[in-house]
Amino acid sequence: MKILVSACLLGLACRYDGKPSFNEDLFSLIKNHELVPVCPEQLGGLTTPRNPNEILNGKVLEKNGKDNSKPYIRGAKETLHIAKLLKCDFAILKERSPSCGSTMIYDGTFTSTKVPGNGITAQLLKENGFIVLSEGNLDAISALLNKK
Ligand code: SF4
């Protein structure tokens, strides 16, 4: 299968703090599947490293209130374009990110408080019919991979 994956999970140092979030279980999928690494925040034109952002009232904000919604939306659109162009079967995205989170995100108070919700990219992919799973949901990932 062809799987769109958050690039940081595959070891690319594209996180806001310039570090990766390497996940060995996901990387091992490369033996039997095509993995397509994407970083929506870099695709949206944000720098690495960059200030952390959280979603509050539908906007993506830095702690100082700077509104970064535009690059986040641009990154989401670019990611969707890649997913469609390469005919990805589904996506595995990094939980809690304001772009990639698919079940939980931070609540916009910069206090490490998590709430149910989607990042901007995960939301757009779902709206366009893509299944988006988080890296923590290995059972669901295995179930999808065993379907074909
Ligand atoms: Fe990883 Fe997604 Fe954040 Fe990029 S935007 S660093 S891929 S979680």
C-alpha cells in the first residue's frame, strides 16, 4: 500500500524544535509498503525550527498571538495535493500536532492541555475522504494493512 506519513515520524528533523520524532514501528513498514513523507508545516512555508503553535477558536496561533493560519492552510492543501497525486491509500500522522493531530491536539493555552480534535492537515484530508490514523493506533494501522 502507499501510505502518507508525517515526515518527522520517519526521522526527518522537521519538527518545530528542529528534531525528529522517529518511530521505528512505522519506519519498518517501508519493507512492504511505499511510504510518502510529508511535513505540512514546511510545505506551508514555515521555517525549521519555528515557534510552537496551537489551535484556538479555529485559528493557528503562536503563544504571542501571531496568527499563522495561512501557512498552516497552505501546507494542508499541498499535503492533500500530494496525497491525491500519488494516490495514497491512507495517512499516518503525528498525534497532537496542530497540523497532523488526528484525534488529540493541544487546546491553545500552551499549558500542555490536550483536547479531542484534528490538526489543520488531518482535518482537510478527512474532509476529502482519506483515512487518517495516528502513530499510536498500531492496531488500526495493522487492520488496514491486512485488508489488502
Ligand atoms: Fe511532523 Fe506534521 Fe509537525 Fe511536520 S507538521 S513536524 S510532519 S507533526
